Amino acid sequence: MRKNLCIVLIILICFATTHTYAEETENQTTNTTTDLQTQRSELQNQLDEANGQLNDVQSNLSENLQQVEKLDNKIETSEQTLAEQESKITELKNNIQNVETELNSVTEKYDKQVELFKKRMVAIYMAGDTQYLDVLLKSSSLSDFISSYYLISQLTEIDENLINDLETKKKTIDLSKTKLENEKKELATIVENQIRTTRTLQNTKKMRESFIAKLSDDEKNLQAKIDEINKQYELVNQQILALAQQGLDTVYIGGQLAWPVPGYTRITSKYAMRVHPITGQYKLHTGVDIGAPMGANFVAANDGTVVKAGMNAAYGNMVIIDHGGGISTLYAHGSEILVQVGQTVKRGDAILKVGSTGYSTGPHAHFEVRINGATTDPLPYITSGLIPGENNASENTVENTNTEN
């Protein structure tokens, strides 16, 4: 009797020790998961803040581009002004050259006629007719001389034409000199303006380059920060998933699968071979597509643990739920993900908003059932009451070798 009592006591002690250890292990796992979830929440807040800052930078892009456009317009105006100034400088230089050529020609002719006039005066003097010389010496100017000359009417018609021509050429020379001086002043002013315009253009280009560089640096720095937070976030997700998988049931949670898009029942594409609308490949469509509007609720088909929640090139925003026993369901092309990796969900919980992300031609819900990683026709499980994993004769699974659904 005493021996039996000892055996019972030993069994009770072992059971109590085992139960206590299990409780402690469970508590440690729970605490670790809670800590990780807190860390993930903090990272999510940092990520939201950084994304908000990035959105601010990107939302200001229109205003910033307008500023750049103003600088571009200023640069274009300066370049046009420079081109006009360069054209005007070329024109003035040509004009100055033409005026100088004309002035030289007129001056040369004028000098020759002055010499001729002098010779005429000498001839008159040598002829002994001093009347012309007296008039010339008493005249205060060439015009005065001509007036006196006309009064005494002593010169021949040839002398008169000679003096008139001299007077005309003298006026032409004076006008040409004035024009030449004015055009040289205008040229100097334009050259000075051109220097200022060039300096303004250079400063504007530097300002534009600096402005664009700052915008680019701000965006790059924020993106680098977001990438780093995402890495930490993914690491925490993996740790949470690892802890969650430790507690996953080794058998299916049980029960039928619920219709994944409440209120919308139109099947737009079944589980069958088809030509992919995006890639053009003839291949198996690994789930069913249910027509639904943007933003409709995409719900969990059964209780389980979220093992995947993120973006995929083909599936777009997607969620995978593990229901135990190798049974999982996939939900794809969402516009918004409502759950996180490691989160426990209940049948009918909204996990995704219907959208058109990834390889999609319009808003719809893509739903898959997987048994031990292989896809199978989902319709019998959501319409005919079949229960996954019960070796139904209709189960026809196909190994999931790619993600182009």
C-alpha cells in the first residue's frame, strides 16, 4: 500500500513540474511575442512618420517643379536676351565698320577737294585778282565766305559747285562722326548688359542645380531611412512568425471554409487552365477570381495565423493564413492590407480590401486554397461544404511552382 502511494506521489510531482514548466515556457513565449509586437508597433510608427515626410516631399513636388520651371523660364529668357544682344552687337559692329568706311571715303574726297580749292585760290592770287582773297580773309567761316562770294558774284559756276560740294561733304562727315560715336556708345552699353545677363544666367543655373540637388537629397535620405526601418520591421516579423509557428496546430483547425467576399458571388475566373490576361501564357489559374468593387472586404475563410502579409509582384498586396494541418488560404490583389504577420484572425475577419494590385486588369478578389503548399480548386470548399484535409475524392492539388496567378 505504501509503495503504491509513493508511486502516485511521484506521478503527481512530475505532472505538476511538467505543467509548471509548460506554463513558464508559454509565458516566456507570450512575453517575447508581446515585446516583439511592441517593437514592431514602434517601428511601424517610425515607418509611418518617415513615409509621411516622404509623402510631404513628394506632395510638394508639384510646387517644387513649378519653382524649377520658373528658373528654367528665367534661364531661357536670359539665353534669348544674350542671343539678341549678340545679334545686336554683330549688327552694330557691321554698322560701325560701314560708317568708318564711308567716313574715310568722304574724308578722302573732302581732303582732295580742299586741296583743289586751295590750288584755285593760289591761281586766283597768281592771276592778280585779290578780290576773292580779300573776301576769304575777312570771312569768319566757309559759309560766310560763300555768302560774300555770292554777293560779289566773282566766282565762276565751277567754283560755286566746288564750294557747295565741299560744304555738303563736310556736313556728311560731321553726321557720320556723330552716328559713329552714338553707335559705339550703344555697343558699349549692350556689351555691359551682356556681361550682366551672362552673370545672371550663370547664377540662375547654379541656383537651379542646387535646388534640384536638395530635392533629390531629401528624397534619397528619407528613402534610405524607410528602407532601413523596413529591414528592421521585416526582421521582427520573421521573429514573430517563428514564435507563431511554434504554436501552430499540427492538425487543421476544423470546419468548412467561409465565402471570402461577403455580398459578392460572381465568379469571373475559375481554377482552370487559361491564357493569362497579363503575361499571355497558357497556364493554370491557381485560384478563383470573385468580382467585387474597390475597397470591399476580403475576409478570412477560417480561423488561423497570418504567415504572410505584404506586396508581391504578381499577387500585389497579399495575405496568407495558416489554418493548421498544412491547410492555408491566400488572398491577393488587395488595395490595403489590414493584418500583420503573426496575427491571429477569426473566421470572417476583414484581412484585406479588394483592389487591383499586381498582375491584375481590374478590381477583384483572388482566393486560393493550399494543402501542404499545393493549390487546389477552392470552390468545393467554399460552396459545397467540403472540409480541407479530409481526403475528399474531388481534391486535385497542384504544386505551386510560381506566383503568376
